[in-house]
Amino acid sequence: MRPNCIEGTFGIEIDPMLEVDEKKDYVIRKRRYSGFFGTDLDLVLRENEVENVVVVGTKTNCCIRATVTDAFYLNYNPYVIRECVATNSETVNEVHLTDIDKYLGKVIDMNTFSKMLEEGQL
């Protein structure tokens, strides 16, 4: 097994373009592929009465899918933004996005996401 984007491995850095305000933003360090496993993510979301979870990032077949699966099992409404996820193979990416959309959550494009935000649906 080759870990990806897990605490202590390459790729965990927060992109400097994402300005993190430590006074109001939560930074949760992943310990496994899922953002929920072994973290306080579920607790933080429940304390803030969050129902919808938007998942973006790399390794659709590992980290994205694991996080979406756990979100689904924990009764959140997971959304994946198609243009904001990727993996090493476009075919693998599409297979996992198709499965996620069919069984675990919603796969939406950036325009739909923006519209849903504007209309207060997320």
C-alpha cells in the first residue's frame, strides 16, 4: 500500500491559494484515506449542524471515495464537484465518479455547485 495525502506523507500541505484563517477555519489532518476516519470531522460538522458535505481533492479512487463513503454512512449528503477531483487515470476517475453518483452521493459540475450555493441549497 502506498499512502496518499495522509498526515506524515507527501502531499498534505494546504495550497497557499487557500487562505486559512485559524480563528474561524477548522484544519483537520487526515490519518487515513477518509477525512472522517480517526479525526474530529464528524464531531465538528455535527456541532455546526452541517448536513451537506462537499468533497474535492486528489485520488478520486482512494481519498475522495473513502470520504464520500463515510459521509454517506454517517447520514450526510455528500457532493463531489467533477472539475475539482482527479486521479492518475481519467478512466479510473470516471468509474469512481459514476459509482459515487449512483450509490453514495451527487456528482455535480462547478456551475451547478455555484448555482446551488447562490440559491442557498448548500
